[in-house]
Amino acid sequence: MNNKTLRQALLNKRMLICICTGFSSGLPLYLLIQFVPAWLRSADIDLSTIGLINLVLFPYTWKFIWSPVMDRFVVPVLGRRRGWMFITQVALIVLMSMLSFYDPATDISHIIVIVAAIAFFSASQDIVIDAYRRELLPDDELGAGNGFYAQAYRISSFVPGSLAMILAGFYPWSVAHLSIAAFMLVGLVTTLMIKETSKAGEEPQTLRSAVVEPFVEFFQRQGWQQAVLILLFIMFYKLGDSMATALETPFFLDMGFSTVEIGSIAKIAKTIGATAGTILGGIAMIKLGINRSLWVFGVFQLISILGYVMLSMVGYNHLVLAIASGFEYFGVGLGSVALIAFMAKSTNRHFTATQFALFSSIAAVPRTFVSATTGYVIEAVGYTQFFLICFVCAIPGMLMLLKIAPWNEKKVDDAQP
């Protein structure tokens, strides 16, 4: 690819759309996993309850169940993709704003219901945005487009994880909630301005074909044993860092850091680490290929958990907070790049929306169900032992690479037809 072609591939409207939709996808998730736990902990809600609230994030795990519905049915206004995007984004703005009316000390049951609804519409937004992005990008821009999307997804965490946390240090929590909801307008305005990618008649003609064929094709193509192994690998590859980061905000608070310190020092360090991991990972994958990247990046992902072990032993220390959180998210960034590429390679382009929804749902299992127990584990063994357990839990995913992605296997990273 010459320089002119490279510039054309990187500097175009499609990349801007990937950035805006990535920001819109990431914002609700980071509200749920970073801001809400800090909000609840500040009201003296116990860690066990906060950990259990992760269970209401089940839509991220089960979104493949209703993804065929969003493939099959066309919204009369705006089209199949844009119509569903509009519906989910409006719902998210309303629900995220509603959190500002409740107090965790007295309204925890109402908060749980709203958080569950946010998770449902956020997961639904992810389904349609993933499908839109696949239809928008030509094959030679898939890597760049998904890279921009993933980076914008992470950058969105600055709003609930940094800006809103700092606001919460000076203003009521309700102001912080409303500020997060306002940033969802980025996605809504983008939806109204972009063009529809799905043409009339392209949708599956029956709900059965939308539901059954993607799963049948995947298991037939891989063979049922390899298919099951792939699904288990997707679940276990990021198990360790999903556990380690599940209750990191309460962890920082318990180490003595204020919301302002978390929103500035930790958030900046995490963003720099994740950005470096994503960018360097994307560049390295060009030479390494997907298989070897899964190995190399997985090792970094494994070792980075030890930074939180160090922080739990040192306690209140700004430098250690920055190093530990930055290193942890460097590993998270590397591992995410490799796993997303692996999932994309494992899909069939004819069934990308539903198959990718299945893979991303499987990948969310540790964050949703395993993370729900982390509060109990921490209260039972303490933070240091807990992060060592996270380190051990990251090993099985690495061992599965022997079958899933052998180091010396020929570099065949082409996506399935």
C-alpha cells in the first residue's frame, strides 16, 4: 500500500463514523463498570452487593439471543441499522439521566432495575453498530476501522471514569450522571447524519433463517469439537484481567485515593496504557499475525495483573497507582486487540452480526458472572491474595492456545468467506 492509498484509507468519513460510534458504544459500559461502583461505594454500599450488581450486566453475555431479531426486522424510520441505533441511543439517554434522581442509600432496588435496562439497551446498541461497521467498511479498511472504533471505545471511558469522577468531587452525584448522559448525544447525532448501509430486501426473510443459519454454519465449518474449544477460549482468554478490573474503583478507594485522584491519576495512566497497548498491538500484529500475537500479548496481559498486587501491598502511593493501573491497561489493550482480531477471523461474512454477537457475548461472561463473586472473594482473602488468584485464573486461557493458535502454525489470518 503506497502512502497515498494509506492516507485515503485512514483519513475518510468512514473512519470518523467508526470513532463516533465507538465512543457511543463504550460510554454506557464504562458508566456501569467504573462510575456506578464508585457511586455506590461512596454511599457505603458493601462490596458484596456492588459485586452482585455485575449480574445485571447479563445482556452483554446473552445479546446473541436477540441479535437475529435486529437482523430480521426493519425499523420503518431511518432503516434497519440506523433505526435500531436511534431507538437504543434515545433509550440510553433517558435511562442514564434517570440515575440522577436516585440515592443508593435508599433506592438501591430502583437503581438495579435502571442499571439492568441500561445494560440491555447498551448491548443492543453494540449489536447494530457492529453490523453497521462491518457493512460500512471495505475489506481493506477493516483493520483500521476496527482499530479506530476500539480506541474511541476506550477513550469514552474518560467521561464516566475521569470527568464525571472529578465532577463528583465538587458537585452532587446527579450532576455527574447528567453529564455522562449528555455525551450520548455524540452517538445520536452521528446516527442522524450517516447513511444507511443495509439495502431493502437484504434482511433475512424469516426469523428462523436469521436465528438458525449463523450457528449451524459456524459449527459445520469448524467441527463441533473445535467450535466448542473456540468458544471456551474466547471466554477464558481475558478471565484474569476481567476479574482484576471488575472492582478496581472500590479497590482504589479502599487504598485511600479520592475520587479526584482516581479520575485524574489512575484514569490518565489507564488511558495512556490502553492506548499504547492498542496502537502497538495493531502495528505488531502486522508482523506477528494473529496466532503469535495471542501468545505474546497474552503474556503481557498475564504479567500486568501483578501491578495491582504491588499496589495492594504498598497502599496509598500516587506513583505506584499510576504505574500499576497504566501497566494493567497496557496488557488489557494488547489482549483486546488480539482477541477482537481472532473473533473477526472466526466469523463468516454472511453472518457477521449474529456470529460476532455470539463471540462478544461469550467474551463478556467473565466480566458478568465471574466478576459478580469478586466482592465475596476480596472480603474473604483480601486484595493481595485476590489479585494473585486473578493471575492464576489467567493461565488456562494461555494453555488453550496450544490447540487454538499454535505458535508455529502457518500465518493464515484471512477472515472466513
